[in-house]
Amino acid sequence: MERNQFVPEEELAAQRLCMERVRALPQRPRTYHVVTYGCQMNAHDSEKLAGMLEAMGLSEAPARDEADFVIFNTCCVRDNAERRALGNVTWLKEVRKLRPELMIAVCGCMIQEPGMAERILRQYPFVDLAFGTSNLHRFPSLLEEVLTGGQRVVAVEDGDVIAEDVPVRRLRRDAAYLTIMYGCDNFCSYCIVPYVRGRERSRRMEDILREAEGLRDSGVQEIMLLGQNVNSYGKGMGTDFPTLLRAVDALGIPRIRFMTSHPKDLSDELVQAMADCRHVLPQFHLPVQSGSDEVLRQMNRRYTRAAYLDRVRALRQAVPGIGLTTDLIVGHPGETEEQFRETLSLVDEVGYDSAFTFIYSPRTGTRAAAMPDPVPAEVSTERIQRLIALQERRQREVMARFLGQTEEVLVEGLSKRSDRQVSGKGGHGVSVTFPGGPEDIGKIVRVRITAQRNNTLAGERAEETEA
């Protein structure tokens, strides 16, 4: 039985009317700037905020200190992300002294934490609007309430809903995010996501395919399917992620990526779909978090080291040369030196193309935050330095496999080092730099790899070397 709750069309229509009314207000702001923290899901939420703002007649300002309306779309997965967001909100306090008409909003995951919205309005009296992830589709009516009521507004709900057809202003014309599901049911001990993003709920396949077709027809070369755990897409709906992946692949979009995947839900059917689908790129982000079975148990990850390595072998057998990336946490409460060394040995054994490494950050309300035996900060810092050093060494070794090979690169822009070079992502998700100009941006170019530079590659156009 389908458990998802979809926002009724009547409510979406009411929000469209709010957009029209805000657009007609003489006192509305004229420009906006969205500051985004966190993951790809947050980045896509910011695209929706921008789409609604432009539907309300605002245009994007190039910098936050030049905008009439600044929105902070926050993340709370780690403490430093939360503190950085609040620090930047405070910075705008000085700007507002010079420009009293400046409007400020704070939204996103951080606001969804219990009591956080009220704390924001109490401690930051210059903030006009605070709303959570579940209220994103109601942004037009919330903004209208601020503009017409003269009062600060806070809106946080726990409703796990799906809103279709929200306006979107894409950051790029050649590549796009496409959310397929929201929320998470895993409740890993360290993670606050289920509490701020809600329980798992999947979009209807027909809605996803309709959006994907529109992106294809607009010229998008690459889409990234997004979800907190895409492997569990479709629960209670009579479908699953491998079926969706094959259906999206059949649309003919040149490049398809997806993230993130939970190892416990990585099925043989998905591995086979990766091998069969022509447009799905040979890249897989598979967060392991720890190489110790005991730490994995404490984390409530629900797989073992051996099971994880089995999935790695299955992927590499089905898709030779696949690019594997991961997430790693050091210093989870109770982690011993021996258990940390098990993480080092796993990283050494797998050989990741890249890894996102983090020191454990306690999040209020999670199970790990109440666990005894915290790892001292100096120990966690020393461990992550060792982990990074090992990963960098293994990364150089595994990236050497690209030398002399040809990668199809979707050009994202000019290189930061030279306006005579361009850079973009190859099929395995690695950044590649090669000679080119503005005319290459948004195109897929075949590049022969000639050098590796830390975590990036360099090359030359394959057609020139093959001529």
C-alpha cells in the first residue's frame, strides 16, 4: 500500500496565486541571493527556491550583499556546518544596519530541528522568516505573509509530503538534479537526517519520467538522481530502483548518475542494471563509514565489513573499472585504535577514487549523542590525518589506471588556472582539465588522459591525438 502523501493540486494552485500576488506587490524585494549549505538535496532545494522567487518577479543578485532578499538554506548534518551558517547569518546583521529594507530568511534542515526556528527568531531579531524542509512548497504564501502582515513568520511542520511541479531555476543548462525520493528510514546512530528530512517517501515513477523527459528535451546532457537512499526507492509502491533506473536509461539522456546508496540495500538487480544500462555512468558512491564490524553495529548500519566488500566485488565484476567513492567517519563514540585500524585496512583494500572523511559530530536527538566513551578530540584529529594520508596515497595509485585511457568529459566551465583550458567530470566522476574554450561548455568531449594531479586528471582532445 502506498504510504506517500502528495500535496493536493488545490494547495499547489493556491501557492501559484500567491506568487502572482507577491509579484504585484509594490513593496516586494526586487533581487535575491540564496546561500546553500550541505548536500546535493539542499542544492536542488535551492534551485526550487530560486524558481519560486523568479516566478514572484525577483531576479538573482550576484552576491548576497547586493541582494534585497537573502535566504540561507542550511544543513545540520555536522556541527560545523550549522555554526558556519549561523555565523554568516550574523554577518548580515551589519549589512542590515546600512540597508534596513534588506530581508533575511533561514530555511532548510537546521530549521527542522526541534526548537531551532524559535531560537533563530529569538537570538537573531533581524531574521524575517524561518521555515523547514517540509514547508518548502509553501514558501510563496510564507513570503506573502511577511510582506503584507509586517510580522516575522516561522513555519515548521513534520508532514512527510511530496510536492510536484514546484518551479525550478536550474544552476546549469547541461546537467540537472532530479529528486526521486525524500527522507530516510535507516536511523543510523550518528545521523540526524531522518529527524529533519522525515521518513522515506518516493515520487511516482510517471512523475519522475515526465520530469526526466522534459530535461532531455531541453538539452540536458546529464542528470543525477537524488535520494537519501536511492536503493530503497519505491517501497510500498510496487516498484524499485533498478526498474526506475532502466526506465530512465531508456529515455536516451546521454549521462545518468545517482546518489546516495546504502550498502545494505544494494541488490544484485541493481548491480545488473548498472551493467546493462547504456547511459548510466560507471561510478558508484557507496558510504562505508567504518571498517570495523563492532563500530558498524554501534552505528546501526546493518551490514558487516564482509558484506560490504562482497558488494564492492560484485560492482567491480559487473562494471570493470567502475569508480568507487565513499564516506568515512572517525571518532564515533567508543571507537578504539584497533577498530580505527580496521577502517584503514578496508580503505587500503578497496582503493577508492575518492573519499569524504569526517570526524564524528554529535547531533542532539540521535542515539550516538547519548553514547558513553567519547573519543577525545585530539585522538580523532590524529586519526583523520592518518586516514587522509592513506586515502591520498591509495587515490594516486588507483587514479593511475586512467593514464592513456579516453574519458568522455562533460565540460562544466573554464579552468580556474587558465582561460585556455576547460574542466569537467569524466564518466567515472573524476575532474578532468584539458585545452579548450567557452564554446566547449556544456558539451561532451572525448579526452585522452595524459597526467594525474592529486585528485584530478589532465589530458588532450582525443580527436586531435587520433588524427
